Amino acid sequence: MLSSARNPSTATYPPVSVILILKPNTDRASESFAQLTNHLESLDDISFTFHDVHGEGQVLTEVYLLGDTARLSKEAMASLPCVERAVRVQESYRILGRHGEEDRQEGFDYNGVRFSQDDLHVFAGLCAVDTPEHVEIMMKALKEHGQQCTRMGAYKPRTSPYSFQGHGASCLPWVFELAGKYDIRVIAMEVTHERHIDEIDEALEKTGNPTGVMLQIGTRNTQNFELLKHVGRQKRHPVLFKRGFGITLNESLNAAEYLASEGNPNVVFALRGMKNQGGDPHRNMVDFTHVPVVKRLTRMPVCVDPSHSVGSRHSSPDGLLDVFHATAQGVIAGANMVLVDFHPKPAGALVDGPQALRMSELGWFLEDVSIAREAYLLRRKAADRALKTNN
């Protein structure tokens, strides 16, 4: 978790900071750690926070220095007790960015599931929760296909005020209980107001914490900065952050940084298509070529949302639905998560029924994802061979 230290003065400094990466498994009760903390506290006009990155088999602590850091010597900071190396940051995405450090630890574990730029998870489920029967059919099918993640929309922001807005808190207890029954470990669930987090936490506690929730920030709230700050301050749940459908990639990445700057860097960045008439006949212009771009610029795992990009069940002469093709484009480019709509009865779905895949297509869809993933891994192996030969 992130813990705050001293605040700098109100002076304005250049947009620079320093990140100190401590030696793995540094003991915060040790004398050397106390020496490091005492030294940082002695620095004028500098604030610092600690963040623990939980990796496979080790805990890596990063210290973020903010304020008048331009005067600090990188070499001197790297020589401090417990410090393995220092990274100077002079660009956006201070916490989530790579800053030329390709080997900085990335990813996070949540409720027994690993999320990183090397993993892939499919979150198939209901765009909007409607009935317990449909939720159970979905979760049972996921269990039968070896899946432990899903999407379930309880709170639905809609373009029209007269459209179904979701069941809200009333459906949470039975959604969470069914998730526990079928060993669903993580549910992606959109929140549109800070009180929704409290309602989710309360329902989880009342049902015995049978599952985990990844809080989703939808495209309409990408620049709702007060909501982002509130979601960032809570440390319990990771966040699925959707790119804004009418703003630049840089603007969306900076918005995601709001979450990390408030204390929660466990963020998955989702590409869901852009509003552009050039994307017709799809609902949005598919932007999945940005998968490697986001992975290059940041340490965030990258999600693709083919359902909201395509917005239909149209298929091509080869028999493959456009949603399948869009998914494959994202996965073969290295996506780490797929958010996709399924429904037991798409024609009766309360939200986005025309784009939902059918339960009979779940096995086919997962097989197609596996084929695309294997192609991506083969591409990586070919790239490794080529780089070794050329170097």
C-alpha cells in the first residue's frame, strides 16, 4: 500500500520526480530502513511515499520522491541504505510509466489471480445484471470452461435517462454469492459514484467475501477526476480503467495516473474503441493497435473490449463474427485481458443485447482466443530469435 510522508512547500517546481527502487524484501523494521527514512525526512521541500509491489515470491518497495527533486543527485540517492537503484522521472505517467526502465517490476496479484503484461484473462459475462437465473447460467458455464473471471454490470450509466440504469446495490448479494458458488475469483464491475464502492464493500462483507471485485471506470467517467481520486484512494480493489472514447491516448493515460497518484497503482488499462464515423459500420473505431503502445509507455496490463468496439453480431463470409476478429487483433498484439459480453438470451438483454455473444458460443470463443494467444507467443519467440541473430 501507499503511505504518505511530509508535504513539500507550496513552491512550484519542474515536473520531475525520483523513484527509489529498494532491494527485494526490504525489512521496514530494520535499522537501514530507518536510516533511509530519516535521510528522506531531512530533505527540504521533498515529500515521499512508499509503495509495495507484490511480485512472484518477493515484495519490491518503491519510494516516490516529489517536489524540488531536480537538485538531487541520482548517484547519491542510489547509494542510500536499502536502495538498489534510482530512476529519474521527467515525463508524464510518473508512477505507471516505464521511464526507460524495462526491468521495473510490474503487475499485481488479486484474490489469487495474477495480472501483468505477460498474462491473459478473459472476463466474459453480462454487460448488465438482470436476473439471478441468467447470472447463474453464465457463471456455471464459465466454471465448466475453467474460467475464474467475469464481468457483471450492476451500475449502468446510459446515454438516455430513460434507459435501464442497472439494479445497483440490490443485486450485489446474490451476484457475489453465485460467484462464490462457482469459484469466480474476480468480477469486473463498473462504478459511477463513490458510494458504489461502499455498497460493494458492504455486500462483500455481508456475504463472507466469496469473490473479488475489480472496479471499472467507464469511458464516460474517464475524466471525472473527483471519482478517479476517490477510487484511487481505496487500496482494496484493483481498477479497470477504460480509455475515453473521445480523447487522445495521452489524455487517457494521464487520467489513469490520477488513480496511481492517489495511492492505487493496480490498474488495468482498457481499449474499447473510439467515437469516429470512420469506424462505421462498427459501433466505434477499433483501437487495438494501441495495445503494444500502452505496454511500451506504461507498466499497466492492457485489456481489449471487442463488444463495445464492434457493437454487433455481424460476421464475415469466413463464418467468424466481427467480435471474434476484433478480439484476435487485440490478443495477437499482446493484450492481457479481454472484456466481452455474453448473455443467455441476448434478445431479452436489458443492455447491449445486439452485441452479446450466446452461451453456445462460449467454448468456440475461448478456443479462438487460445489460438490467437498461441500466435502471439510464437511471434515473441520469432522476435527473440531475430534479435539474437541481428545482435
